[in-house]
Amino acid sequence: MSRIFRTTLRLDSDKPASAQAATLLRRLHEERGLSYSALIIPAVNAYYGKAPADEHLRETIRCIVREELAAASVSLGPLLQALQARVSSPIQADAPDDDDLDGALDSFGS
């Protein structure tokens, strides 16, 4: 037996954020032919499903890596080679950007 959670979504057209949401839902419903549930479920999961602490932790790690790379007095060759082996895209010679650091963090399961 299917367990269905039912709720009512009320969007007040007098409130700008609600009116915008209603417009977007109607447009996407017409364009994609998807039910409102099929449109709302991934949006709620994407917005609320990610723990804020996770992004804070990632930013903390990014800052530490940047600081250590800037202050490094030893050769980073072995470290960069180890990271390159764990990341599918090649590591560039210039300072890593957020995408490079995110890729490295994802490869370690963070």
C-alpha cells in the first residue's frame, strides 16, 4: 500500500514572492507537462536537503588549503601529484579555484 503525504500549497498573489512562485510553477507545468508535485519535490530537496554545516565545512577547508598553499615553504610536487591521482581533472599550475577544491573534497568523500 502506498503511503502518500498530502499537503496544500497556498500561494498568495498579493505577496511578490508567492506570486513569482505561482507564475514559475504554472509556466513550468505548461512547458514541461509535469505535475506540480514533480516540480516541487526536486526543488525542496535541493534547497533544504543540503546541510548548511556541510557548506560551512567546505568553506573552512578551502580557506585552510589556500592559506597553506600561500605559506608553503616546501615543495608541493608530491602533494599535487597525490591530489591529481584522486581528482579526474588535471591540476593546474596556478592557484586552485573553488571548483578545483570542491573536486578534491568530493574525491575524499567530504
